Amino acid sequence: MAQNPSCDSANWDNVKAFLALYREQDYQAAAESLEIDGSTLRRKIQSLEAVLGYSLFVRENHRWVLAPGTEDVLNAALDMEIATRQFFGVTPGDKGGVIKFSIPFVFLNQFSDVLIEFRKIYPAFTFDISSDTRFVDLEREGFDFAIRLARPISNMNSIKIKRLGTFGLGVYGAASYLDDIVKKFGKDALREKAELIKTGIGFSYKSHDFVFGLLDWEQLGFYGKIKIVCDDLESCATFCDKGAGLAILPNFLAHRYSDMSCVYDASETLMAELWLVSRLDMKSNWQIALGNMLSVKSKELEVS
């Protein structure tokens, strides 16, 4: 059977460069994640494109994103990454242990699959998971990782951070509730008459750049009265789905509810960020693998 000559030219380092740029969507950030300079990263991407015969990335909204039609290349690269880790096995520094992880409950649906898949590659590890809505103190409470809805802006010397992705927000309401408002007050009354559900902050967020702490209904053009305050997004969505009023929700969360309708899509102007925070050095194979797997999964939130 004749061998594809491009396979002989394949280079795993170039594939790693491809995956790094896909995850970071920025040459400088991708180069830093690989601990190489930007020019070296560009050469690796160009070399891979020369082997394949087409461009892999395009510039879009100040980010480098996959070129149309390259999804199969991405899937093959991800499979190659997992197969490579399985081939070389668990390194001496990755013999296992307990990973203490803080994940807000609203994200468990997304990231539980990642943690299950991670354990297939590193079965010696055990996860100890907290789904508390507050921002845990990693050092004081002994957590290894935390997924947060905000970028830490203090204590930067003692922790490592990695942006996992972004997701859009919108104003949502149950379709039945919206119909009731229109019937009572007219189709233009939603912004004035609808009752509101607020995401309350029951913990300090001043050490973080936290978009949910700055949300203002009036800035979005809604002037109803706040009737319910919840300290987590899942509870806000539940009350909203049951017809208690309008809520500002991540699009991916609202789309889980079949009766939920978008009243105002704020994605163009209002984006929230998702961050991985770690008190570990993020240099071990298993730490890098976990961070990369979480990054890939986070991309799904952007298009939900």
C-alpha cells in the first residue's frame, strides 16, 4: 500500500503549535504556552500548512480562528494528541493523587465529560469537586484548580491563570411569561413592565475583573422592578424558566430550557470570560493535558 508522502513530513511539534494557536487564538499567547517565541510558532504553522497545502487559520475579530473546512484537521490533531499521551504513558511525575477542583455548578454539565475523559488517560487520579458559587481561596482551602467567571487581578504571584474562553449573554424570559406581559400591557411593554431577576453577589469579587458584578439592567434598557435575587446563575435560570421574570443569562445556559426566549441578545457588546486558576505550576504533563482539554470544551460555550 502506497504511503502518503505528507505523512513522512509530519511533525508532532508542528501539530502542537497548531493546537496551541487554535486554543489561544493569539500568536503571542500560543507561543508563551509552548515556551517558544512568536516567530518560531509562525514557522511551525507555515510548515504544517505547506505540508497540507492550504491555510489553517484566518483573522477574524482580532483573533486567529480555524479556516472554514478545517474541522477534520482539528479532530485529527486532537486524536493525535490523546494517542501520543497514551503511547508514552503516565510520566514518573504523574503517578496520581487527588485533584481538588472548584467548578461552579452551572458549568458541571459542560466539564463533567472532560474530567471523565481525563481519567481515561490518567486513571490514577481522583477528583474532589466543589460546586460552590463563591470564589474559593486556592491556597487557604487547598484547591488545586478553580474555574471562574472572572480574571483574577490580584495575588498573581501565587497562582497561574489560563483563559479558557468567552461566552455571550442575553436577556431571557419564559415564552409563557412574555406572552402574558404582551397581553396585559402591549408588545412594547417588556422593557418597562417585566419583573426582573438579578444575579446577586454573595461574596467578594473585588479581586477579579467580574462582569456579573457590574451588570446594570438600565444600561441594557430594562426598567422593571427587581423581584428576585439569586447568588448563582443556575437558580436565576430556574426562576426565569418558571415565569418569575426576565434574567440576564449566558446563552449556553438559557438554551438548555426549551421554553426560554431571548428578549435581547447582548453578545455583541457583553461577553463574559471563563478562566482556569491553579496553584500548581502547570508544567506537568497531566496539568497541561487537563488545561488543554478544558480549553477545547470551553469553545463550545462560545457557539451555544
